[in-house]
Amino acid sequence: MTALLRDVTLRDGLQLTGKVLPVEYKIDVVRRLLAAGVPALEIGSMARPDLVAPMANSLELIAALTPEELAKCWVWVATPRHVEKAAEAGARNFQYCFSVSDAHNKANIGRDTETSVAAMPDAIRLAHEANGSIQLCLATSFTCPFDGPVDPERVLAIARDPRTEGATDIVLADTLGQAAPGEVSALVGAVRETTPPRRIVFHGHDTWGMGVANTLAAIEAGAGMVDGALGGLGGCPFAPGASGNTATEDILFATRPSWFGPEKLARLVGLTEELLGELGEPNRSRTAEGARSKADAFEWVIR
């Protein structure tokens, strides 16, 4: 079983860096990722720039990309107004995100979960009026930094709520990277079997070293898309204990999609090293580390 990879470097990856990359730099990253064959990207957020500064120029980035490029790009939104603003700039794929946990939703978005659910029909309507697609994204699907373990039934109840109908996908986010593969398999399977048919997306973090294992478990259980970030960059600024995303390079090396091979890995590793050097961030990808090793007989090593 295979799943599309979505690289989330330019949104979730940049959130904790504190540095605003120029629009021109972001455009270059988008185009190099797409040229390498990455099928989907998350490129920005409508979050308040005073709270998440690296997202401040997201609308400029959206406006600078072509419709063909934007067809492969997703934008994080949390309100109907966010959808409206992003659509006006040219976006067509929207990730409407809120937390399963009330405590995290209040910290992240400033309202309880029910308020976010209640606003979703308007967000769906606006996305469809823009001839776009919208995802139902559920942060803290497994654990909350404030309340601890999240009851899977709460996730399933939101997934079944009629107000979320119209979303093409459902994103299950292991925001803190605390889930284990068995938990991921169980929740993905339950969503697939007991809620309306939608593509399931798994968004994982590697905080406890389970990022790749959880991603593979999600794919095996039926996820059709998985998220990663170059070099394992990222984390949530409103979730204490959240560290980097599962590395894009590690997911690709584990899943080996048909478009990916040693030459593409070398291109992505080079891009990662340039980006992380610009940001002053460490490279957490074990695959990138391996690709720079001296095991020259292995075709994946960069020579």
C-alpha cells in the first residue's frame, strides 16, 4: 500500500524557527520540491503574524505561485475568514485545523473545539465557492500537552459530525509525537471503518523516535497521504513538548515511491542542508545523515 507524501516544511516546519524567510526564498523552495517530484506541499498559514512570525508573508507567497503550482499546495486555516483571505490570494486547497482537545484549541486558536466545529460549514462553503478542496484537520488526535491522552471516541465523534461533511480529507495529527504504532493503526482503522469515506492523512512528529514507524503504521491501516518536513524541522509553538516533524527524507527512504530514487534523495538532502543552514537549525533526518556517510558501495550514499 502506498500513500502520497506532503512536505510541510514551509508551514509546520518553519513555525518554531522565529525567522521570516523572504518570499523569494520560499518560492525557490516550493519549486525545487515540486521539481524533485514531491506531489504535495503545505506552504503557509493564516495564523496571526504577531503570534507565528514565520508565516507573516504567506499571502504574498500564495499570490506569487502559478495556479498549476497552487493545485499541489495546501494552506493552514482556522476560521472561515482565513479561507476567504487565502482564496482571494489564489489558494485552492485549505487545511481547516482545530484541536480535538479543548485546552489545546484554546491555546492554539483561542476558542473551544465546539466553536471551531460550528464554524466549519461556513469554511467548507467558502472553499467550495472558490472551486477548492478543504481538509478536516484534527490536531492532538492522540495526546494533549495539557490534558494528556485523548479519547479516540472524541476524534470519531468529530469525524462523524454532520458539520464536517464536505471535507475531502481528514488529517489525524500526532501533534506531540507521543503516539505508538499500535495506537496509530487503531485510530486510522477506526476512522476508515466507522466514519464517512474520506482520504485519511497522517501528520506525525518524531519527538519520541516513532515518526517513521507511526507513518508506516498509518499507511498500512489505510492512510492515503502522510506529512513530513525536510530534516525533521518543526513543531507547534502552542504545544509544550512538541518537537520536529517526521523527516521527509526518512519517510521517502522508508516508503520508496515510484518517483523517488538516489538522485532525488541527493537533491532533497542538498536543499535541506541549504535551508537548515539559513535557519541555523539542526538536521534531524537519519536518512540525510546516512546519505553523507562513507559507505560508498550503497547506491543511496551521496558521492
